[in-house]
Amino acid sequence: MKGRMRRGTVSAVILLAVCLLAGCIQRFDAASYVKACLDALYMGDYEEYARQIGTSVEEAQQDMEAQVEDSLESAFAGDEMTSEEDKQAYRDTMLEVYRLAKYEVVGSEEDNGDYIVTVSVQPSNVFVDLEAGFTELIQEKVSDGGFEESKTISYLNDYLKQRIAENEYGEATEIQVNVTGDENNVYTIPEEDLTSIEGALFPGAV
């Protein structure tokens, strides 16, 4: 059970890899770049992100969705019991969770050609104590005689939807994001900084 839960919650981190795509433009606005990255990741808004990295909205969306599918394959590697329908439902549920992200880019400073961007985030409680709560739900189903192991992800989907409906936010905190450029003015955000944002937005997911 613990292993299955870990695969379920860690997918929120796997999706972050898409923002490591580089932004290369003549007049670089680090604050706009970070916001575009976050909007693409969490809100499914690709327009500004595509402009920032010099591609079409369709290509940016296709690339990101392909990486979502890759993360799903990794999350369910070796799982032959969960139906494809439940796997896709899980994908949709995780995207619903991402839409809960509450953030605001509040500042940017240049530092020797690189940038430090400050992002204010409000933590969602959707993943707080998730494993304990979901384990209790499974134990109840086992006690009632209604538990089916092949439906574990379906139970998780239902539980997550309940947590989404009951979502609450905590006090805002500020996270500093490093945006680094190379000699070709290609800028990237370190994966560890994106993971820090993820952990601040969704405590318990990282």
C-alpha cells in the first residue's frame, strides 16, 4: 500500500521536468518567464510560455502533455491490475489538483547576468496527511469486505476529489527562484527550485 501511495503522490513532482525547457529571447524578462512556466505547468495556459521559448502554443502543449504521459507510465510501471480508464482518471485528477495552485510572482532582481525571482505561494492542504487518510479509507473497505486491489487507484481518485472539494489554503510564503542564462542567452530554472515551489504549493506531495 505504501509503495502504491508513493507512486501516486510523487507524480506531482515528476511533471515539473517540463519547465526545464529553455527560454531564449533578446529582451529577457525573468519574472514573466517564471510566471509563464508556472502558468503552463499548473494552469494549462501555454500561450505566454510558448512565446517565451519561441515555439507555437500547440507544440508547447503537445510537448508538455507528452511528458505528462511519460510520468504516468513511470508511476504505473509494473502495475498490471489498474485499468487504463482508472489510470487516465488519475491523470485528470492530478491536473485538477494542479489547478489549485495559488501563486504570484512578486519580484525579480538581476545578479551578474542571472536573475533571482521571488514567488509568493499559498499552500494547499490537499496532500496533507493524505497517506494516513487514504490508508484509513482502505482499511474501512477491507473491514466491510468491499475492497478490490485492482480498484486501488479508483479509490485514490475518489479520495483526492474529496480532498479537492475540501481544499483550504495556508498563509503565503515566498520562494526564491534562480533563473540562469548561458552565453547564448538561453535561460533555465533549476529543477531543485521548481521542486521547492512544488513543495510549498502542495505540502506532502514532495
